[in-house]
Amino acid sequence: MASSLLLPTASHIAALSSLHIHGFSTSRIQQQQPRFLRTTRVPLFHNAATPSFQEGRSNNASSKAAAARGGDDDDDDVDEAAAAALKQLESTSNSVLDFAAANFLPIALVTGVAIGLTFPQPGQLMQQWGVSKWTTSAIFVISGLTLSTGDVAKAAKAWPAVLFGLVSILFITPLMAVPVLRLNLVPRELVTGLAIFCCVPTTLTSGISLTQLAGANTALALALTVTSNLLGIFTMPYMLSALVGHGSGVSLPAGPLLKALVEILLIPLLIGKFIREIFNVQDFVDKRKQKLSFLSIFLLSLVPWMQTSCSRTMLLQLELTQLLAAIAIGICIHAVFLAWNAIVMMYLPAYGGVMVDDQTSAARAVIIVASQKTFPVVVAVVSKLGGAIGETGLLVLPCITYHLTQIMLDSMLVNFWLNYSKANKFSTS
């Protein structure tokens, strides 16, 4: 009975059908029903509730455009991030290249020694072929090509400073070889190499570069460099024979050594200078001065590479404490040179007579140039001696460390001068 009340029966369906047939609609029946039983039919797609087909297409296009704009924004973000990363990489690489360019000499020398110790066979072969002699000569050809002597005459007014600088470089600082040879280091080549280094002239480029960086008298530094290296070819053999040879108990005849230095150093230097002046290549060379400097340093690094390769067995047996002692001795030697030249230039008028305003500039040039020693000449001397006073690799090793430390110490001194000058300008302003 209850189910018949809830579910329509066949008689109910027939009755509804007969009503429809006789013209009665279900809507009228609904109108006659109570309000709570009436149903409201809502179309499936009503305009107020759902968009039309055109509106759907429009909204779909808008959605796609928005999505495209969002994708473009994402692409822009990716591009900006990539550009920032590339810029950072470029900045880092430029910093690395600048550091390598500024420190190419120590990097090349240390690399040459490291390769010689690791892979000795190629260096030994190059040494047997006599390549070291030709690389040294090529270095001085490049020095002659880049040697501009036009400013040397400007230093003539500072003749007292030039004269003292030459005497200090060629005759006074070599005397340091005597106490150095009395030191006890094992192997003996460590002190012998330092003693040889005391007897050579000043650096070919480092002294001038540091003088220019310090804002000192560059013309005076150039005059001292050129003159001392030319005269040193003739004075150095006798100083080596008298000081190093006698102190080491080895005969070093000055005549053959002088002949070798003329052949290896002077003639290539004059050839380079001749090419510069006669063929009028000054502008061409001066525009490529940095590249030629890198080439000269590269050739210079080949020499310790070859000599280290030949002396690898003995170098590996070298005690670290002895090497550190040799480095410390080299630092002390250079500190003595700096102190000696600084004390004299404090009281010596650079231009004769009375002190002038350029006294400080001239004094700083003399202090730097007269305190440094050149490594290529040591290489030429050691190569010519041919093991007469020890293994060439062991003789060169303390000279390499000395050369690096003197550049570091002089760079610190130049930085101190620059800061001191800035402080004085700030206090007076």
C-alpha cells in the first residue's frame, strides 16, 4: 500500500496521457498544484548563467593570450637570468685574465719549474739541443727592439744619482756575495746561486715598471737600466771571478765569460736596437709592447724548465727547510740593498748642489732600480759555466725565488709610497 502511494501506476500514466490528448497540458496541472509542488524548468544553456558560443570563443582566446603573455614573461625571466649569469661569467673571466696578465712572470716561472719536475724528458732533450742559449739571446733581441733611449738624455741632469746608481749596481751590491758564500746550506748550490745573483746588473723591465707605477723619475730608471746592463757585461765577469770563484774555490776565468756574455747578451741586444732604429719599426713595436713582453717572459720561463728537468733528481732530494732558508736569505739580501740605497739617497743631492723638488722622485727611482737584480743574465752566466760550480738547476732555483720575492717586496714598497703621498696630500688640502 505504501509503495502504491509513492510510485506511479499504469492507471496514473494512462490518465495523464488522456489529459494531454484532450488538450490539457501539464503546465496547467502544475498551475493547479500547490506552490510547493510546482517545478520551474531552467534551460540547459541560459544566457544569464552560461556564456554564449561567441563569448566562449572570446574568453578562450583571452585565456590563450594571457597564457602566451605569461609564457613570454617566463621566457623573459629566463633570458634575464641567463644574461646575468653570462655577465657574471664574463666578469670573473676578465678578472682571472687581468690577474694572470699582471702576474705573468711569477706564474710562468713557477709553471716552468713544476713542469720540469713532473715531465723532465722534454726539457732534458731541449737542453741537449742547446735551446737555452737561443732563448736567452732571443730575450735580449726583444729587449733591443723595445728599448727606447730617447728619454735617457733627460736623466743627464741627475748625473749624481746616475753615477751612484751605477756604482751601487756594479760594484757595491756584488760585495754581498762574500758573506753569502760563508753561509752553510745543503746543497752548496743554494748559496752559490744567491752569490751569483748578487753580481748581476739590475732588472730589464721590472725596475722601470715599478718606478713608473710609483710616479718616480722614469727617465732616470731607464738610464740606469740601459747603462748598467751594457757596462755589466764587461764588469760582471771580473766580479764573478774575484768574488764567487775565489769564495767557492773554483777558477772562473773572466775572459771566456766576457766573450760568452758579449755573444749571448750584447750582440742580440744591439741587433734588436739596430732593427728598431734602421728599419723604423718603433711605432709597430711600441703598439705591441705588451705582447712582446709576454713573449719574452715565456722564453725566459723555458730556461728554468729545461734546467729543472736536468736537475730533477737532486731537486727532489732537496730538504724543504734548506729551500725556505734560501728564500729567507734572499729576502734579507734585498732588504739590505733597499736600506743601503735609501740611506745614501736621503743625503745625496740627485741633481748636484742643493736639493730640488724632484729629489724624492729621483731617489725613489734609484732605490728601486739599484736594489734589483736581473734573472736573464743569471741564466746566461749559469748556462755558460756548464756545471763548473754545481748543478745548473740547483743554482737557478734560489735565483727564481729571489727574483719573485724582490718584485713582491718592491711592489709593497711602491704601494706604501703611494699611500704615503695620498695621506700627505689629504693632510695639506
